[in-house]
Amino acid sequence: MSFSRAILLAAGQGSRLGELTRHRPKCLMPIRGEPLLVRTVRQLAERGFEELVVVVGHMRSVVVATLHESRDAVVRFVENPAYATDTNIGSLLRGLERYDDSALVIEADVAFDDDAMDALAEVAGQDESVWFTTGYFQPWQIGGVLRATPGGCVTELGYVNRYEPALADMKKLLGVLHAGSAEMPRFHALLRTAAAQTTAQYYMMPWVEHLAELPARERDLGGCRTAAFNTPDEYRRCCELFPSTPQPEETHVR
């Protein structure tokens, strides 16, 4: 079985990880004894994804060489030379290129267990747009959040810099979007307009600001094991969730 393309955003510097990324890009930090991006590409290939686009920037040659050595899938690389000033909206535009067909967009600092990856593959085989979450927003978290109806229709998207009690009913975004075939042309156009103003913003912002034009559903992966990391403490927590020695899978709410 083959699915729509997957675009992995791996151009970032990972500067908040400090010494951990002095000699290695963030996307190649080891998870379960395997570079994270190699792990993600392998998981996607195992589930039938045939078109894998990796957007590179920081330490480009290291990322390309590492994935070439893995030989888990055929990967096409797209370079974002402006990665140092781009949050990730420019990277997504380069990964999309001129095509408006559906795509699974994955930020390359997220680790998934096999159950979570199965859920991504299931959604990617459909036409609808889906934002993935990892349970309810917690007091120690920041970042993307959403509200959805009991049936899963997204009614609000946003990015917050701190927790407030009024946000307790919102879900935490994971850093994965499946942009469906109906929404992609409009989303792509909005991305181009927003990036022309500034690339110092997240690719989710055009969707946030034009949600009425871009219907989407939520898929909660809170029952799976997932983790993203931006700091040394978050990376250590991620490693604890994915120990090098194989163990029975446990559930976790990110």
C-alpha cells in the first residue's frame, strides 16, 4: 500500500539543546539507539510511504550522508538555505514545491512508537485534513493547541507561550499535520502569502488565521508513546520513553 507524500522538516539548528547539538543536528539525536530522523524514515517506509521529502538546512551534509547510509527508503532532499531565520514556514513551502496534492507534514524532532506511526499512516490514506494531538494541554507545556467538538471537528487552533486555566480543555498539538487534498491548494496559497511577509513564524499560523476556510479534524495520540524535545531535559525525558533496550510499549500523554 502506498500513501500521499510525507514531508519531514529537518532544517532547524536545535540551539536550545546547547552542547548536545554542537557537533550533531537535532534531527539526528539518538532515540532507542538510532538517529531520530533515520528511525522516522524507516517507520514511514515500513508503512508504505513511497515519496519521502526531507527539508534540510543546518548541517545539511551530515543529515544527507546519514540517511543515505540507512538505505531504509528512497528520500528526496530539498534544501532551505534560509534555515537560520526561518521558523519552519519556509521549510514547508520548499518541501511542498509547486504541488498541491495532499501531504503528511512531520516536524523532525518528534519520536513515535509504532502505534502512533500506524495512526499517521491510517490518516494519510484518507482525503481529510487532520491535526494530531497528544492529550490535554498541561501546565508545564507551551506551543500549539486546539479545541475540537466531541466528534473531532477542529473549532479553534492557536499558539500559546504559557499555560492558563482557561486553556485546560484544549489539546496539545504534536507537530504533525495531514493536509488533505481539498484544503491543500488554499493552505499552500496562504503559506506563500504569509511567508512573503516573514518566515519567522510557524507553518500552522495561516491555518490558525483562516480556520473557517480550512476544515480539519483532530486525531488524539495520547494513548500512544510520542515525544518532542527542544531542551536537554526534554531530550532526557524522550530517551526515558524510548529506552535502548526493547521493553513492552507503555502509554503516555505528552
